[in-house]
Amino acid sequence: MHVLVTGGAGYIGSMLVPALLDRGWRVTVLDSFGAGDAVVELVARASAAQLVVFPTTNSGYGAAGGDIACTEDTPQRPISLYGRTKVDAEAAVLASGGNLSFRLATVFGMAPRMRLDLLVNDFVWRAVHDRALVLFEARFRRNFIHVRDVVKAMLHGIDNAAAMRGRAYNVGLSDANLSKAQLCERIARQVPGFVWMEAAVGRDPDQRDYIVSSARLEATGWSAEHGLDRGIAELIKGFGMLGRARFANV
């Protein structure tokens, strides 16, 4: 099999490409080393026989709030330009009926091309190096997923494309729908002396607040292998080796 990986030098791509090579597949990487490139033209150029597996974000659920988990049938109401462009790109990917979209929870974990502008990675980095954190919108909830489990989901989609084509799938940890404050509590269990406080003034420009169900993907036989606590331990060890260097999409 020949696989084209766009963004193959990025955070997820740097984990996905070795996994594809381990299967003995031929892999071509296309990466502009930028951010925000559109996927519409790529989908338009793909033949009907080719499978497009699109990793997008669950940011489209916006500020759903409440205690009812968002499913793939929940209306998407993105509240940022980033979210709107991702929702539009997904619509283009799924329009043919023969492709797959994975709506990723906030990804965490170590990777060759590291990112610290993701919530768990950022909070653990600050806990390790600063031992303190100021929270905005501490009650707002997110869902999380380890980068290795993202790769597992993408391989699962390729392997089961005949049965899974034409649909979107949430990819997240079923037991990790947590508020920012709850995430800090989990980190504090492993970082002695880490403290946090909620800001008395100001607001987070990112107003997303939702919980997510990944039951549709789990029903196909996929399951996550890397829990949040294990990932936090991995990040603590990794950041101890990396020092205070900063990594992000720029």
C-alpha cells in the first residue's frame, strides 16, 4: 500500500509515519512546515478509489456545555475561525461518501515533533517547570486523547475502511471528560508542590466547553490504550529531559 501523509513532519504525523513504515507500506510525506493549509483541493484531486482519512478536531462542538455528551450527530456550532474552517473541511472530505473523518479530542503525549500549545502538554510543562498555574474558565470541560491512540485510530480506519467509510468518528478517552481544574488535580497527584488558582479577572479567549462520547468508534472495535495518568507520567519524564525549550505550531 502507498500512503500519502500531509503534515507528516508535524506532531501527529511524526508518530503516524513510523507506524505506517512498520507495516512495510510505502509512505510519501508532504509538509509545508506551516499551519492552516486547506484540504479541499487535495480531496478534489483524489480518485474514487483512494481513501482520504481526515484528522480534524472536535472543536466544532463549540460551547455545548451541559452533561449530555456530544456525539457525531450533535450539531456542530464552532465558535472560532479555526473551528469553522475545520468543520467546512470535514464537510468537503465526507461529501464523496467514501472517506473518513476523525474528530480528535485535545491530543497529548510525547512525540518527535513536540507541541506545548495543547492543554495537557501545556499544563504539565508549567507544573514541571513553574510549579504554578493561573486558570481561566476553570470549570470549562474538554476531552483528551493520547497521540499514540490517534495513530491507532487512523490505522484502524484504514484497516476497516469498507465498513467505516462515509462517516465521522469522535476520538477521545471515555474516562477523560474533565474540566481544567480537574485536569490540574490529576497532574498534582504526580507533581508534588504544584498549585493553581483561578483568575479573579479576565477570560480565556477559547470559550469551548463540552464533553464527548467516542462510542461510535469504540463500537467498531477500537479502544484507547494510553490513559491520561499514564500520559501525564510520560510528559513529566519527557519534559525533564527537554528542559525549558518551548514547542508549538507557529
